[in-house]
Amino acid sequence: MKVLFVFVFSILITSVIFAQIPRTISYQGVLTDEFGNPKPDGDYNFIFMLYETSTGGDTIWSESKTLNVSKGLFSTSLGEPTPFGAEVKFDKPYWLGIKVGTDPELSPRIALTSSGYSLTSDNALNIVDGKVVKSLNNLKDNITMEGAGGTTITTNGNTIIISSTGGSGSGIQGVQNTNNTIDIVNPNGPTATINLKVPLSINGVVNMPDYLIVADVTGTGGGIIGTSTNGFGIVGQGLGTSGINYGIAGNSNSPDGFAVSGWNTSTTGDAVGIVGRTNSPDGVGIEGFGGSSGIGVQGLSIGGYGVYGKSDNLVGVYGYCPNNGWGVFGESPSGYGIYGFSNSSRGVYGFSVEGYGVYGRASSDGIGIRAENSTGNYALLGMSSWAGFFSGESYFDGGVYITGDFSVNGTKNFKIDHPLDPTNKYLIHSCVESSERMNIYNGNITTDGNGFALVELPGYFETLNIEYRYQLTVIGQFAQAIIENEISQNRFTIKTDKPNVKVSWQVTGIRNDEYAKQNPFAAEKEKEDFAKGKYLIPELYGQPKEMGINYVKVPEFDQPQFQEN
């Protein structure tokens, strides 16, 4: 099959600036067989392809269409229905390849002539930077610039000069932009308002003791005030990744002043005076440091929280004092002196070298320290020679977990409302004491027709216990009962001299888990060197309380004075 090609390009570039140039190429050709005879009339499937090379290579554009052939003649518009892509710029030689039906691509490919390249006419379409102004502030055609309000516009060659020399306006009488700054002329003039684009960025390299913004006030007003309806009035960020940098730093030279003061005047909702946040895993939202005998953080509340700390991962409130002061001191006449809440870590964390990491005091029916935790972590964590010291009755609402030994000078009791008179009496039972770590198991069982009964113990019994002891009591009749077979595979056998005898049994074992093996129990023990000469309860022996081994002097603190701003 042969095709005789005749190209007719319909693109004539005349009004090159004001008309939209169609990106199509009109094409005509003659379809013949191998002998040069026109192909029969009918519809034929054509594929047109553009290449950047005369042979081989990849197509940069192609389209398929069905064309009617009459006496061998056909015509079409290349680029319809498949437009030329942005990569087809007609700024380099291209070759056209054609396939008809299932026949291979016709050879040779046809090189495009100059008519196709009118699509990229430099005058018609490609207005590039540096050649002509396309628009000014989206205005086109003839544009007139006028000055107003003390502003004049002049030209010098290709330069447009806009000048403001001031005038009779109020407030800001002149704005000059000569060195990338904004200078306000005559700052003592009438008050004026500057509307600035937000966010406003002020950048500069500033070293201590200088500041990027300084507001010097001699009266009782505020140097800088930030207001916000829903967000933050003032936000400070310290973005340094090393060293000491502050989001907001405040200093005060007055003994009665405040370095930083936050006051929320709202009487409803979760109003907050100061919020401190940190994204660092080792950071602190708000840190208070009290030198000498000062106070790191002080909170006072008439009816709410003196200090409230909440943390999702680390420390709700952290207090540190290196000397004899308080890391955190909280006092409330009726609410909470200190309240800490944490979702996964420590609600309140206190550390002190010599004094008290956390000290809570409550009068009347208040609570000195209250700690809550919503997960399996710690509501209150103490680390010291004494992790915690509680003077007087202490109340734990929830489980108490102790790693180590639990020692009690008095008795270990359970105490409940008396089941027969719950509103007026308690019922108290004491624990059974022993000189050994004993586990007790018991139950009732009835022997069968041959006088035998098999007792099943828990599956962990033999792993947990050693040195088994047995006790049997016959119930309801005179009979003899013995241990026929001792414990093996967590079971033992009872034998009675009569059939169908009810027997109450008890088995005791000595605890033998890993902790018990590594920490042997001794009923008698020598006192530590620091405890010798002292007593657990010195008053029982007519001695003063200062002779107690665990005596800790509870300081008589002077109440810190809190001043409202």
C-alpha cells in the first residue's frame, strides 16, 4: 500500500497578539495500493504519530481516527480529537508517521515543513519576560497612574517614581522605604492606625542585653498587651535546638513585683492565667526555681486548685529546690493544695536535695496531696531515702502496689461498715500472723462408697509451695480420716474408715517463688546500725518520739504570702 502525501496547513499567522492560535494542522493525502492505484472508496482506520527522529525513537504524540477515502483522497486535522501536548512545541524538527489498518507504519516518515512551525511563532504567542509588559495589576491596554494624598508619580526614562512627601494628614505624616525599613515621621503627631498584613514578621539578629522589640512605659500601664477573642494574646517561642532559649522571659527588680503574671478575669469555664507547653520529651511546660529558701512555684486558691498539673506522657508539675525551700508548695483553705493528673506518667513529681520534693498540708477536711492516674502507671511517685512519709491516717482510694516487704508496727486489719448496723458501727478483723511465709488452702469433700476422696489443688501449687502440712476434720459422725497419698501432681487422697464421710481439709505450704528464694524470711533480725538504740514506737517504752527509728521532723512552715496582681 502506498500513500501520496499533500500537506495543506490552515494556520496563517496574521493578528498574532489578539487572536488565539488553533493548535491543529490540516493534512490531506492520497491512499494507493502497491501499484499506485487509488484504494477503493470507504472508511479506513488511520493512526498518525509524531517523532523527533526520522527513524526509530518514541512517539511524542499520536491519535487514532477513522477517515473516509474517496477515489484515494482523504483529509483531516492533526490535533483533533487528541490535542498536541505541552511537550510538542514545534521548536525543533518533527517527523510524521502513518499507519493504515493493520499494515505496518509507512516508510519513510514525512518531515514537517515550516507551516507547522507557525504554531510557535515568536511574535504570535511567545511573549517572554523582558520583551513586553503583559499587564499591570491585571489592567491592560492604556493605563493611567495618578498620585493622591500627598503622593506624586513621575517618570525618568523607563523608571516610574512614586514619592510621598507628607501633607496635612494626621498621625503618620510620611512613610519612606529607602533601606527596607518603615520610618514614621513626626512620631508625636496625632494618633493613627496602621493596618498590617498578618502574620507580621519582624526579623533581626539581636544579642543580649538588646531586644528586638522594646516598649518602655513609665506609668502604670502595660508595655505590650496582646488580646485575642479565641486564641492567644501573646505567644512566645524559643526555637533553639541547643543551649538556653526562652519563649517568653520576664524580669522584675521589685521585691513585690512579678516577673511574669497571667490573670484570667473570666468567672466561668476553664479559664487559665498562664499556660506552659513543651513538645520536647525532656522539656518542661512551666518550671519554677527557688534559690536559697525561696519558692519555685507557688499556688494559692480560695476554692479551687492551688497548682494543677496535667501531662499526657511525662510530668504534670515538676518542682526542684536545691536547698531547704520547697520544690512545690501548695495550700488551699478548702480545695486541693496540689492536684496532679497524668494519662500515662507522673501527675506530680517533686525532687529535693535536702528538703521535701512534694509537701502537702491540709486543714479542716481538705486534702494535703491528691494524685490520680487513669492508666497502669503511678498516681504518686516518690524517690528518696523515704519514698513517702505520711503523718497521721492516710487514705488510698484504689489498689496499692508494693514492691518489697510491707512492715506494720500495729495490726493489719480489714475494716468495713458493720453488716448489721452499717450506719453506726464498723466491723474490723485482724490478720493471722506467722513466723513463716505461709500459704493456706482449704475446703470440704465427701469420700465415696469405698471411703476415698481425691482433692485437686491449683495447678501452680507445687511450683509456689514447699514443706506441706495437712489438717483433716470429720463432720457429722465419728470416723477416722487420714491422708492416704500426699501431694503429687497438685493433688492428694483422703481415706476414711467409713464410706460417704464429709471431711473438712486444710493444707499449708511455705512460699517458694523467686522473690521468696532470693529474699529469705527471718522472724528475728538485728537492727541496722542507724536504728540501734532507737525504737519503732518509742512511746511504748516511755521514750520521746524523737527516739523513733522512722522519726521525721515535720517542719512548721510559715505560710507563704501570695499577692494578687
